[in-house]
Amino acid sequence: MSGKKVNEAQQNKDNSADPSLQDKKTAENEQKQQQNSDAQNVAEQPPVEQQPEQVKESIEELKALIDNEKDRYLRLMAEFDNYKKRISRDYDRLVESANEKLMIDLIDVRENFDRAIRSVDNSTDTQSLFDGIKLIYNKFESVLQKNGLEVFASTGDLFDPMVHDALMKTANQEIPEDHIADVYEKGYKLKGRVIKHAKVIVSSGPQS
């Protein structure tokens, strides 16, 4: 046996006897197999020239979706605008209807005043005229109350700066301090909301 063959045989013998060399060779073989597998997967992928067509199809689908959502948004905005206009018209009709009912009631009061004024020329009975005026006033009060008007502020009521305007303070032997001694102008509420404050004179209590 030649010296070269003896060395190779000795090297193979040494390699088979060394476990770390065997593991290294096994790892190298596995790495080569993985590289071959990756190369095969790359070869199986569709050619690069086919990918732009797929991208184009995706873009077209997205454009169609955007156009559909835009059209839906515009329809919703148009429907909402029509809804606002309809609500506004309904509100205006409601206000007009309420005003019409109030005017009809006030027309009756006006007709009564008209008849009372004409009767003055043909009668000297002041008591009858006074009674007629009282009836008209009561009718007028009834119309206002029916439409939600409430009158407030009376002598002796507790002063409330939220609904009363104090014109002045004055001593009063009968009215307690911080109570209304006199009403200069009545206050008014419309359906519970103050629309005109009462103007009052407030008592400062008995004069010391």
C-alpha cells in the first residue's frame, strides 16, 4: 500500500472515530438539502412578468369598492338633507297651525270688544258697560291660559330674584322683610318658562 492511501485510510478511520466530525458532516448535508428545497420553491413560483397583472386586478377591485362606498355615502347625505328639510317644513306648519288657533280665539275677544264699544254710543248705562268689559276680560284671560300663559306675582309672595325684578325696597308694617309689598307689573310664564319678569316693590319689614 502506498503512503497516500495509507494516509487517507488513516484519515477516514480517524473521522469515523470522531463523533463531532460526523455531526458536522450531517449538518452540512442538511444545509445543502434545505438550499436545494428553497431553489425548487423559487423555481415553482409564477414568472415575475405575471405579477403586474394580478396587481392591476387588485387595484381595479379596490377602485370598484371605493366607488361603491362613495356612492353609498352620497345617497346617505342626500337622504339626510331631505330629512332636515322635511323636519323644517313640518315645524313651520306646526307653528303656523298653533298661531292660527290662537288668532281664532283672539278674534272672538276682539269681536266682543267691538260690540262693547258700539254699545257705548247707544246706552248711558255705565254699569252694563262695566259688566260687559269684565266678561270680555275674563274671556281674554281664558284664551291666554288655554294657550299656556300663566300670570304670577302677588302681594305677600316671597321675593325671588330669579322671577322678580325689585324696583325698590320700602318699610311695611304688615309685610315681612324680603316679601313683595306691591306689584308694579305682573310676571308671565309661557308653558312653565318665564317670558317676562314681574316688577315689584320689596318690603324691608316694619320700620324701626
